[in-house]
Amino acid sequence: MTDNNVTIKGGDSGLESARLVELAWKALSEVYDPELYIDVVSLGLVYGVKFDGDKIKVDMTLTTQGCPAAELLPIIAENAIVEALDGQVPVAINIVWDPPWDPSFMKPTQVD
């Protein structure tokens, strides 16, 4: 259970959509590649997150098509968003291969 105060009402407002997308991005930033130990957002694996109709849709990729985490990582990502939204909004993860991931997609890391 989270404390994100997600409230889904009949009819979608732009503000509600933006909040859902924001929460989805935050959840994805807490999903780590099990081999690289870097979150999928910082790795540049997430190409887009949007609220479309009645669900959150995520376009993401993997580092390679033969990635050992190919089956697991999308499930972990979906579960993270579902949990962040208290299960109130369906989530669809779409694995895409175009453009192919490249290390240049990674965001610079910050040192505390």
C-alpha cells in the first residue's frame, strides 16, 4: 500500500492524468536492472509513459534482445506501477526494440 493519494473518478482530467503519469515514472525509477543495479529510468530503458484512455501505457526496451531479464523486468515494472497506483489503474508494458538501446541513453549519475 502506498500513500500517493490516488483517486480515480469518472471522467479524466488533465491534472489526474499528469499525476498518474508522474507516479508511474517515480515507480519506474525504483525498478532496478538485476544485472547492472541501475534503475530503468536512469538506464534510459523507458521511452515513454502516458495515460491513454483508462490505463497507463509504458513503452520500454531492454539493453539487448537476449537480455536475461527480458521476461522478468517488464513484470517488475508493471507491478511497481500497479502498487504505486494502489491497483486502481490498469498498466500495459510494451517492449519495443526501435530505437535499439544504446549506452548513450543513460542519464548522468549524481554523486551525493
